[in-house]
Amino acid sequence: MKNFNLRDFGAGIWERSNRYQRVAIVLVTITLAALLPFAGASFLATPVAAYDAVLVYPVAIFVLMSLGLNIVVGKSGMLDLGYVAFFAIGAYTNGLLSMHTGLNTWEIMPIGIGAAMFAGVLLGIPTLRLRGDYLAIVTLGFGEIIRIVALNVSWTNGPNGISGIQMPPPILGKEFALDDQKLFFWVVLVMILLTIWMIRRLTVRRPGRAWEAIRQDEDAAELMGVPTLKYKIWSFTLGAAIGGAAGVLYAAKNLFISPEMFTLNVSILILACVVFGGIGNIWGVILGGAILGYLPDRIRFISDARLLVFGLVLVVVMNFRPDGLLPRKKREKALVKKGASA
Amino acid sequence: MFTVFIDQFWQLTISGIALGFIYVLIALGYTMVYGVLRMINFANSEIFMWGTFGAIVASRDLFGYNQTSEPAHGAKLALVLFIQLFASMAFAGLTAVTVEFVAYRRLRAKGTNRLATLISAIGMSMVLSEVMRLLTASRPVGSPRILEKVILVEVWGAQIRLDTLITIMAAGAIFIILERFVKLSRMGKAIRAVSMNEDAAKLMGINLNRVITTTFLVGGLATGAAGFFYITVYEYTKFNIGFTMGLAAFTAAVIGGIGNIRGAFFGGVSLGLAEVYASAILGTQWKSVTIFIVLVLVLLFKPSGLFGEAVTQTRA
């Protein structure tokens, strides 16, 4: 098994199955994921935090955010270092609206997503003309600005943050509780499934092909008549929407938010998840988010130095396995190599 | 709102110039690396942060100064300051060379795409700041006062202190030395050749790796010197000071036209002044926001800076 490649192995199984087998695979996978919160007594148990809470945040929310960032970094090849900004906007939308209005989490959700998308367009229109390093540093600055604004204006309560955010209302008669977060995990899982579905649909249609073209060679894409700026803004905005949704969920789970939760480090963490799992491949990204979200809570000495570990992950993966754990499709990869050497 | 600004205009101008000279040196770190690699050295802000710790290690551990010691005088003062400057530059220079070796070299040899190199540099920058955070237990570190902050003269109500004067003069001198080095020395010529056309330079027998390492070293030395001046003026450092200073210095480099050494000088001083004025008018908490807005505006309307190349042309 010298050239064993987990991604191709998985893809092979998928391609060889017929329609019914595929439905069965999907259903089994979803059921297994949904049963995860019951595995708390096994070797998966986390020593410090409660296991079902860890599954919600960091694990599930990291996976969700990694999927969102992957649209921007993986699919369309733009390095966004300010992803935390959209997460913060979602969280603060939930915090502020639940403080000032009677809206509940599910009513706030579309507003939070809308606010994040709006911010994405607002930032995207001027900055997405820039490329590579410049885009990276501008988005990095933007992420920091959102934090500074939250820290310094009075209506966000400044450094004290917002506490007393409302618990989400019960779903199907089942209440949300602090000591039992299974229901919350399932909610995030549904969000993840919706996101996967959306990304898979988009990837095979026009936007996905436009992103792929932009990622491989932006000038060539522009020459072929792809409206690159438009699709870049779309990609950025969709990423922002998922970040915003994750923010709303995070605020609802944590019931308290403050500016220091939204530092640059969060952006880097999510980037590390994407890179570690495999840039551009949604299954890889899910794996990356789950592993990097989970490990620091499982192994204690990592939790003190988790950023150090994540920084090392970025350097080591980029140097020795730039495609991550589960690389993207070979076809896409080959084209990238050719493009880079030209 | 404007009263502070008007009352203290000259005082602000002087501290703005001193801060600007610190930015100039950090901006050199960005601009030199950009010149040869066409890539932003994301770890430069952490190289600066390590430089500030170099100055503190020198005064505290080498000369045994602590927070209660008397400031030094005369020849001893000159010696301590010189060793501090040397230590800062050495710390930062070594860090810069390490960054090049760990984060850039292998990827350059493989010729992978730019995104990989960027991410690797960001990871390296995270590692550098986290190592320092763990070493200092997330606490700010104060520097012993070596240099007594005597007021030398007062011009139009503005006090010119000894530390400001030393910063402006010494930073200016270091800038001129580096600028001359790149302009006149054999190595400097090689650096410029690589920056103009990498392939042609290689064909002319220039050792690319050596040139790139030297560039990182020189950029690191300049950035480290900035760390020393920062310590002399502000007498304080922390594992996370790199971020704001780095963003500002990068903006300075972009204003002057990134890749352009003289541009970095102009950009650094003007950004130092802009930042100090804006802080006086809007309040210091909006300092980073002002810098960021300046950066975005420059990138949008004059992306080539005032003396540099067009940044939108650089390939992602």
C-alpha cells in the first residue's frame, strides 16, 4: 500500500456504489455523527470540559467555520485572515438583538447571517481587487477592526461584553439545557449538513467552476469572460454568511460574548483546520476542523499551548504535506501544479 | 476634540517623528524581503517583538539592571545602550534567518504556489509569538530605565527629550548605513539584481539562497534596531506588541511603495505623524483603525505607493 491515499480510497467506494448504496452510506454517516454525543463514556471523553459541550464548541462550530472559510481559501484561492470578523458580527448580532428585542435565536439567525453577508460585501467590493498577500493583510486588519470597534463603542458594552443572551427556544418540545448539550450539537450538525449540501451544489454549477478558474489563474479566467470580481465577492459573502451563522450559534451556546473572544487567533485557528484537513476538499476540512477542535480538549498539555501547536501545524503541513490529510481531487491538483510552474 | 491637537501640535510632531523612525526601520524589514521575494514577510512583526526582548535581556541579564536600579551615566550608559542595540539586532536577525530557513526555503525549492508560502509564514509568526507568550507567562515586561529621560531643549512648548533625540539620530544613521549597503556593496548589488530579475541574476552566477538569507538578515537587523528604540522610548514590551506595530510598519512600507527603500523612509515618517495626530484627535484606541483605513485607501487609490511598483500586478 505504498501509494495509499485515503481520499482516493473513499472516492473509489463512492464511485463504485449504486444509488441505493450511496443513500445508505449517507444515512449511516449522518446517524453515526448524530450519535457522537452518546460516546462520552468511551475513550473519547474529555478530561476538563464536559464532552457534549466540547462537541458543540469547539468541534462542531470549528467544522462549520472551516467549511465556510474553505469556500474562500480553498475553492477560490483567496487568503482571508479576517474570518473572525464575520463570526464576531454574527455573535454580536445575537447578543445585541437578544438584549434589546424579544427575538429568539432562530429569528435572529437570518438577521445575523444577513449582517455578516452585508459586511462581506462591504469589505469585499473595495478589497477583492487586491490579490494574494495584500488581500491577506487587508482582511487581517478588518478582523482586528471589528474587535476594536466592539471593544471601544458604548453600545456593545465595551470590554465587559454582553451577558445574559437568551437560550434558544425548545425544538419539538425538547428544551435546551446547559448541562446537556446534545440538542445543540444536533442543531449545529444540521447547519453543517445544509452547508455541505450548499457547497456541493455550488461546486458543480457555474459559481463553483468560476471559483475554480479564478483559483487556478485569475487573469486567464478574466480573459475567458468570467466576471471574476463578482464571483470573488460571492465566494467571500457566502463564507461570511457561514461565519455569521457560526457566530450566532456560538453566542447562543456560550450565553456570553466579549471582544477578546474574537481575536486574530480565531482566524488563524480556522485556517489551520482548513490547511490541516486539506485545502479545497470539504471532507478533509471537516476532518481537520474536528481533529484540531477536539484534540486540545482531549490532551491536556496541548490546551495550554494550542496556538503554538496550531502554528506548527501550519508550518509543518505546508512544508511536508501541502495538500493536507485528505487532498483535493487529483484532477484539480494537477492543474494547480501546472499553473504554478508556468 | 481638536484642542489637544492644537495645543500640543509641536510636541505631537516630535513624538510622531520619533515613532515614524521606528516604523521606518520595521518597514525596511518588510520592504527588503518584498523586494527579493515579491512576498510579504508575515513574521516580520514577531521578529520586531523578539528584538524588543533582546534589548531587555541585555540590560537585565547581562548588566543586572532591574526596575529599581539607577539610570546609567557617561561611558557606562553608552556601553549599555550599545550592547542593548547589538542584542536587539542579533535577536531579530537570528529570528529572521530562522524564519527564512524554516518557513520559506523548502517551499521555495519546491516551487509551490504562493498561498502555501503565505500560510507557512503565518504559522511561523504564530509560533514565534506563542513561544514568547509561554516564556513570559502572557505578562507585559517592563524595561529597566537605562537612559534618564532628560529634557534637552524646549521649542515652541515642545520638549525634546534625550531618548527621542537618540532615537531620531541613531535610527536615521542606521537607515543611511543600510541604504548605502544596498546601494554600494557587492552584496547589495546582488540583492538588487535578484529583485529586478531572479532568473537573470541566477544565470549571472548569483547564489540565490545566500542573497535571500542576507536580505532576511539585513531586514531583521533593521527591525531589531527598531525594537531597541521602541524599548528606549516606551520601556515596555509584551508578546503581542508585534501585531499593531507590524501592521503600521507594513502600511508605511506600502505608502512609500513596497520594495522601495527610500519610500519606506518617507512612508514611515508620514505614518508616524499621521498616527500621532489621529490619536490626539480621535483618541488612542482608534489608532489601529486609522492605520488600517490609511492602508486600504492607499491600496485602492495609489497601490504602487509613492515611489514603488503596482501591487495589483503581483500574482496570487
